[in-house]
Amino acid sequence: MLDVMIKSARQSIEIDASFKCVQEGITTLFGPSGSGKSTILNVIAGLDRSESSKIILNNLDITKRPTEARRFGYVFQDNCLFPHMTVKQNLSYGSHPARSNTPNRNEVIDLLDIRHLLNRKPSKLSGGEGQRVAIARALLSNAEMLLMDEPLSSLDNKLKKEIMPLLRRIATDFKCPILYVSHSFDEVCQLSDKLILINNGKILGSGSPQDMMTNPKYADQLDGFDAGNLLNVVVKSHDHEFGLTNLEFSGGIIPVPLIKDEVGSFIRLRIRARDITLATSIPTGISTLIRLPATVNYITDVNQTHSYVHVTCGTEVMIIHLTRKSIQSLGIEKNKPIFCLVKSVTLEN
Amino acid sequence: MFGLSEFELAALGLSLKIALIATLLTLPLALILAWLFARCQFKGRNLLLGIVHLPLVMPPVVIGLFLLTAFGKQGYIGSWLYDLFGISFAFNWKGAALAAAVMALPLMVRSIQLAIENVPTKLEKAARSLGSSSLKTFFTITIPLSISGIAGATILGFARSLGEFGATITFVSNIPGKTQTLPLALYTMTQVPDGEASAYRLAIISAVLALLAIIASEIMARKARQQLGKS
């Protein structure tokens, strides 16, 4: 496990941040550009010197070690493949000593689907291919942990969607935890097991992405008023006649525009707090497809205008963003049974 | 050969030998200095930079005088080297090679420094993060990616050594067969009656050698850009 205390004032921004990463899975460091995320990653990797920081990896103080002895695999924004070597040579370059569960070379190559690229030079790779090779190279260096600095930011949305599930599998299948830096809310939603929110070099809060997103305290930082809900759902069935996929969770069925994932696979569904309408009874003569029964937990007022209603839906907690006026006129109060209405089209992607 | 006299051939042969040895000996030092200047911040960097570059801006005669003072038989370093290793630079081809090396050093350091600075530091950082020491990174990433630039710099240094005149004549004089390189022989020919034809022949050889070197180093520079994926 990685446990760090970073102090650095060398860049334009003063950083004072302490946090722990999850032992298994992906920890994301989320914040706006210029909030000090990359500097933190560089200090952890030893690429930036910082005397007053402390970096503990698997109970070992590695603060004084040079970069090459810290055993992190670093994946940069641009792939940083060595242009004078083939893909194969790039993959063999890493030379950390073997670790307890060294990833199998062939499995990594197959997972990232780069076998057909092995004899190519990096200049002959597309953006997505290059980044997949870079990820494989970091993994095959026998790193104890991977550090990723916005590795998908130079790729288009389609490629991002292809690579994100691979990152999750690297963290779980190869038992290689990842510290992932990003300013993309989508990536953070899909990837995080633990979400650390950072701004101006300081940690604002951390926790599971569900907890963080349903906490109005962080709403402003987490995509402004796009605070939302992250539901773990399973693909139940595809309705090809209407082009819909039915997702199931403890609170009910959610039909969304057709997705490619196979029936039975687990995915994360994000529903923005402001896309949900509350009703005291199921209304008739309304187009909304998603109608989830829920119970009100409590209400927090953000300011004179805005409020968040916290509800329990099945076993999940959700928040709904309403105006104070709607809450009053609807008479919403604690323990009141209620229906959450969502337009399916707002759940595209 | 090519209608050259024995005198001219001797000067040409001596020049090539001196320039080759001077360049090969300068190369490792130039590499280390260039890497220091390109990649390291340290105390006294500017002073060292200044000293290395002095031969580029000072009259070569002054450098020759410095060398004579330091490396002559009675010189501070020269007498010490002679006592310990029996090496003498006074009035022989080794002295001429030393003079050529000192004069070529700044040119080589500058070109190699540029070549190294063109290698993205991110690639070196990536190598370090993959477990490679700074020495291994230097030999497996930095040098291969700047090799064409280094080769170009070496060719330029060789050409500069071939043309060395002022420092050489001041330090080791103009002794036929021993220290009389091509430019020195050319100078001698301009001082003797009926030497003009010989002087022109030597001048043409010099020009051709210099031109070949410049073309070769340009080819290397183009290769260097291709290597780093730039057009």
C-alpha cells in the first residue's frame, strides 16, 4: 500500500497533501488543471526532489531512494515509448527486480492486444496502440504499483472507452494497484475505487466515489452542479426492438440507450443529481421511463435557491438536486416515500 | 599520388593522424561535458562553460602560449607528466594533437550538447521509472537518440583539428615531419620562392576535406532529426 505525505513548494503552487492509496484497485487523484496533481505524482516517483516529503510503499520508506529503485511504473500523458526501439524492445526495457506476483508477459500482451505490434517501431503506432504499449511496458517492468498521469487525455472518447476497462483489469487481474491522476470526471467515475479530491495543492476529501459524489460538500469540486450518483448495476437484458439495455440494481430496473456490454457484466452508471425528478406518486401521462421507488433520508440546503434531497433507493443512497421551492411545494420531508423519475436519454454513455 | 610532392604528402598524412587522434581523445571528454551542460545544474557551471568555450573566442596563439606554459617541458603539468610517465608534448606530434584537441573541444561540446538537449527528458524519466540507473539511461536512451548528432559533432571536430594553425605553431613550432601539419606546410610554402603551386595544391586539399566534413555532418544532422521522429 502507498502512504504519502507530500510537501513541495518548488512549482508555482504550494503542495501539502497526505493520503493513502487502496491496496487493490484504482485510487484516483481528481482535481482541476494546475491543482498540483502531476507534481504529486512526480514527487512520488522521485522525478521531482522534495526533501520534506515522505513516501511509504508496502511499509518501506522509499523517500530517499532514486527513481529507479522506487519500483513504480509510470505511464505518462504521451506514451514516452523509446523511438529507437521496437515495441518488443520497449516491453523488455523495464528492469525492476522480480516481485511476488510478477505478471505473465503473454497475458499482459494479450490483455492489451498488442501482439501484432511487437515488431513495429513506436512511430508506426496509433495513439491508442502507443498508450496500450506504454501501459504494458510499465506493468512488465515488475513495478509494485503503477502511476498514471492522465494517460487517456490525448485519446478520443472511443479509445478511452476501450482502454478504461483494461485499466480496471490490470488493477484486479494482475494485482497491481494504480494511482491515477485525472481531471476528467468520466474517467474518475468509471475507474475509482477510492477518489481523492484535490485543489490548490490541498486534499479536500477522499472516499469511495459513491460517497464522494453523493456528498453535497464536494458537489462544487466534482463537476460543479453536476454532482451525481454512481450506481453499481448489472446488465440484465438488451431490448433490440427499441434499442435499450435494461440495467438492474437493488432499487429496480433502469432502461438506458443500448450499450455493448454483455448480459451479466457489471458496470457503473452515473445519474446526475439534476437529471432526477421527484414525484410523490407515479404520475400518469408522462414519458419518463425510469421510475424508482425511494425513501427520503434528509435534505440539505446549498443556498437560498438550491437543495439536495438524500434518498435511499433499494440499498443505494442517491442525491437529487432540486430548488428549495420545489421541495417546499411538494412537501418533501424525512421518511416520506417518493418516486425518482429519470429520462432514459439523459443516461446516454 | 595526385601529383603531390613528398613534402605535401607528409604534411597531409601527419595532419590526418593528428586530427584523428585528437578527435578520438576529445570525444569522451566532450560527451561528459556536453551531458553536464545539457542536463545538470551545478555550482560553477557557467565558469566551466566559459573555460571550455575560451578557445572558440580567444586568439589561437594565446591558447598555444597557454599550452606552452602548462605542457612544455618546463611547464607545470608538462614537467610532471614527463617525470611520472615519460610523456612529452614538446615539439612533437603529440603536442600538435593536444593543441588540435583543445581547439576542437568547444565546437564538439556545443554540437553534442545541442544533440542531447534535443532528446526529450521525458524519455529519460520514463527509463528511470522502469528501473534503469542514470548511467544505463545515458547509454541506452540518451546516446542512441543523439548518436547522429554526436557523429556530426565528431566530424566537425575532426575538420577543425585538420585546420588548426595558431595554437599549433605557437606550442610545437613548425617542424617538417614532426609538427608540420597541412596548414603549417601551406604557410611555409607561401614564405618560400616558387612555393605558390604547392600552396594552392595544399589549399585545395584543405577545402575539399572541409567540404566533405560539412556535408557528412549535415547528413548526420538530418539523420538525427529522423531518429527523433521530427521531419
